[in-house]
Amino acid sequence: MQELETRILDIDVEEIKNKITALGGYKVKDEDQVNKIFDFPDRRLLSAKGYARVRTIDDKLNNKIVYYMTTKKMLSQEKYKVMEENEIIVDDGDTAEKLFNALGLTLVETIKKSRESYKYKNTLVEIDINDKNFCPFPYIEIETAHEDELKEVVEALGYTMADTTSKTIYEILEERGLAKGDQKGL
């Protein structure tokens, strides 16, 4: 699957929730996540702006735990971040980690965050609040397959396209001098 994705940083979380629901958006996710990022020892996936991930989700809307095994690869970062994503639900996170390890990948980082996602038309507006040790500011990710709808949502939330970024979270953290030693250059 290909998705267009952009971020808006340093948001007012309550303001975004109020605006998206006023537009008719509705909550589709309320979850706590543990994201385990895997790469080869030479960091070739992250260097190419991709990664392998095992995500554990505590789904608060449906009161269940779900495990995902995912690979992502950046296809473009010009106007928007265009990613190729392959994802599958798995029975347990430990087995998923063992599969990545068996392929020669190692655990690079574990990132915890809470996420609330709202659906508006064909677009997801995801409010991310990460563990402060990883990323100390809240942001939204706007994901869709439709460029015109992405622009519509950005503007409806009170922003312009100039307020968005296609940079990865690692690039943003490095720009702000917040990247940990092993994240720099990723």
C-alpha cells in the first residue's frame, strides 16, 4: 500500500480533537503502542529511510492487544512523505521479533507512544504523543491516498501546507538537537 503522509508539529492536542470532530471526523483508534524498530547491523534500512517494526497495540476502544509486523520504505520525500508499507497482524510479538532476528535484523530502538486517530473521508488524522525521552512534543500525522483531500484536511484544521513537513521524526529530532546518539543520521 502507498500512502501520502505529512506531519504538523507542536500541536494543541485538544484543539485538534475539537476541530476534527467539528468537521465530522470520528475516532477510530485510541491506543498505547510499543514500537520495536529493527534493522540490519549496518543500518541499511534506516539509512534508506525504511525500517522493519514489531508494534504492540493496547487497543482501548476494543479492549484488546494486537501485534503487527511491518516493513516501511520511503519512496519519495519531495512534497509529501510517500511510503510503501507492508503490514500483517501476527499472533504474538515475540514470534515476530524472532522472525526478524532470523533474517539477520536486530532491535535498534523501542519507542512508546499513545495515539488517537480520527477518520475524515478517506484520511486519517493521527495525534501522537510519544514518550518524552524520545520526542517531547505532540504532533499529528495526516495520511491519505488522495493529495487533494490531504490539503483539504490541513486547511480545515487551521494550517497551511507551509506548516507541514515530510521529514521523518528522526530528521526532525536531529534538527532540534534532540536525537539520541544512535539516531543521528537516520
